[in-house]
Amino acid sequence: MAPKTIAARILDEAGISYELVEYDISDVEFSAELVADLVGLPPEQVFKTLVAIGDRTGPIFAVIPGGTRLDLKRLAAASGNRKTELASLADVVSLTGYQRGAVTVLGAKKSYAVIVDETLTLHDRVGISGGAKGVEIVLDPDDYILLSAAELRDIAR
């Protein structure tokens, strides 16, 4: 059974129903598409959490489906910035407390704006990082939006 992560404990405290799925991450290079395959979901239902830096707002969580790329111009417009860029891996750890492959909005060191690609609502359940490598949380997208205080925008291509 997958270990309870901080993200899972936050969901428990909020009374939100979810499934914690553990998967093997023996591959050195992994992606949302590989995670989707390992947890038995289509790639468009597994959302990856990226950290971007806006020139006006600072850090932003950008959550996009597997099989897509973050459109930094759309993210900038959606977040009130002139431009955004992806945070370096070192900055991701210091800003969120999570390592690459384990980043989630839930339980991050600080709260930042959360912008989720609008396709999230097309699904009855989605996967997000569980806050540890090899752990995925599968939940109702409406619960994720509510708990993360996310804005839905068109930010993926």
C-alpha cells in the first residue's frame, strides 16, 4: 500500500474521497505519459504540476495534462503577467519542498496561484502527483479545484 503523504493527509482532513496509487519509478526518465500508463489512466487524465515564475506575480503553479506542453504566453496572460518562465529544478525544490516528479499543490511550502488547464473538467477522475515519487492521487477534478483554489484556463498546447 502506498504511504500516506502530506497531500493525502490534506485530502483526508478535508473529507475528500481519493485513491492513492503506488507505481514503480525505476525508469530514470519518467513522464506524465509513463505515469498514466503505470496507474492505468489515459495521459490526458494525468495532470502534471509545473512551477513557473511570472515577472509580476512571482511563482505560479501550472497544472496541465499529460501529452501536452505548457504555453508560457497563455499562462502569462492568465496570471496577470507580461511573461512567465519555468522555474529551475533547484528553485522548484526551494519554492515547493517537493522534488521533480513529486510536485503537487497540496502541502507545498507556500501557497501560490494555481492555474489548471481547463480540460481538467472533461474527466470524472484525474491523477495528480501524490507528493512523493511513485505515488499518484486519483480524485474528482471538482474536489481538486475546490481544495487547490485553482483557476481554470487554457494554458496547454
